[in-house]
Amino acid sequence: GARVSALERGGCGRSSNRLALLSDGSRACVRYGVSPEQIQGEALSYHLAGVLGMQQRLPPMALALVEPRGPRWEPVREELRGSHWAEGSVVSLTRWVDNLTAVVAPEPWATEAGAGRRLRTLSATELGGLSPAQLVELVQWSDLILFDYLTANFDRLVSNLFSLQWDPRVMRRATSNLLRGPDGGLVFMDNEAGLVHGYRLLAMWDPYNEPLLRSVCIFREGTARRVAELHRRRSAAAELRRRYRAREPLWARLGFLTERQAELLQARVDFVHRHIAHCRAQ
């Protein structure tokens, strides 16, 4: 509900995005998509995280309509003229989070992937040797890997794996679109490739996404329980639609998943459920 007091370039990704100062004193990254499906992917991924019980890992997000003559944007009408944003476009506003730092993939992914070896799961003996802090870190990464598998998001750890063919040390560098908050928790940034764009490119990216998921056999209990419920009820798309429509007044301007995309989401939930069951059997 806050008005936009100022728009600044830089700090929010591509050049078409802006950093907004809001009238309540907070800041937000305003994302303007090259195509509307990028904003749709960002919004749907955010609400799927809520369905999965991991929305705290993503900065709060809401959609807004670009209306230069409307009360929200009136103070920045001149800045909007220079932004080349189309009037009537839907943009996403994501709360700015201070003091974020870069994140490097932990073991075993960094070492094994960097050495060109097939990713493997940690054994019970290896897990038993980890400290509570290391286990907390691992389950955050397993949430991330599970989330990116369900959304088919290739623009994070998977893109690092892909880049190994050119850069053998890429896994020792910061992971794309992933940062660490001041409390030590991982922050999943920039999810616009999820669910829509990513589903069109499954053939290219699943050879990386699927082995990454199979390399994880430790999960948060709450995440595993939600996946089991979505599998049993076959309700992944229905629950996502219900949450999206209830919390996003502009949802109709972007639309929802197609029937085929909804089927793909459920199929991927079912695959994750089978994998977790396999891990339990081990």
C-alpha cells in the first residue's frame, strides 16, 4: 500500500529494474520483466514456496501495476518516463534485505562437482560426523535444491553445474541468485525462471537438476511432510492457485499455469516424494 517516493538505478539486477524507496521508509527491488512470464514465474515461485512451508527463505514480494498517473507512482512520474516501462505493465516489488553476503556451495557438491565426479549422497556415517550447524546448513540447501527441482529453476546452482564444462572452479565461487542473510539463513533470490520459463526448457536442464536432487537424502521434516501431502492429495497446482489468487489481487493480469504446466508440477512433486521414500528405505 505504500507510495513510491524515489526510483534509483543499480543494485537490483538487470538495467530495466529499479530500487524503490517507499513512503513508509522501506526499500524494494522493482523487477520489470523482459516478458510478462518472468514476473509470473517470480510470483508463482514465491507462492509455491509458501505452499511448501519455506516462504521465509524468499524476501517478501507483491505485484504492482505501473500507473504513472496513479497515486502510488505519482511522485516518480519523471523517473518512470526514463525507465521505458510500458504503462499498465505488472511489476514485482521485492523487499530489500540489508547485509546480504555471497554463498559458496558446501560439501559434497563443491568438491565432487569441481572434480568432475558424479554427485553422490552423503552416507549415514558422514552425516553422523557433521555438527548441528553443518546439518542446519545442509537442510537449507536441500530445501533450495528441492524447490529448484519443483520449479525447474536453472538459474542458480544448476547454472553453476552447467558452467563446469568451461570453468572447473565455478563451484568454488558464489552461487548465482543465492545470498546469506544476517541471521545466517539462505535467501533464494530472483526466481523468475521458475515454473513457466523453466518448464519450457526441461530437456536442457533436467540432466543437471535431477542428479542434483538425487544427491540429497537429508530433508527438513516439514518439507517432506508437505511434499507427501501434495502427493497424496494430488493438489500441488490447486493449492498454489488458491494461495496465489487469495494473496495477489493482480493475479488475473498474469494468469496461472496452463493445464500442462500444472500436470508437470504435480509430476515433479510425485518424483520428489518417491525420492524421499527411497532415502528413507536406505
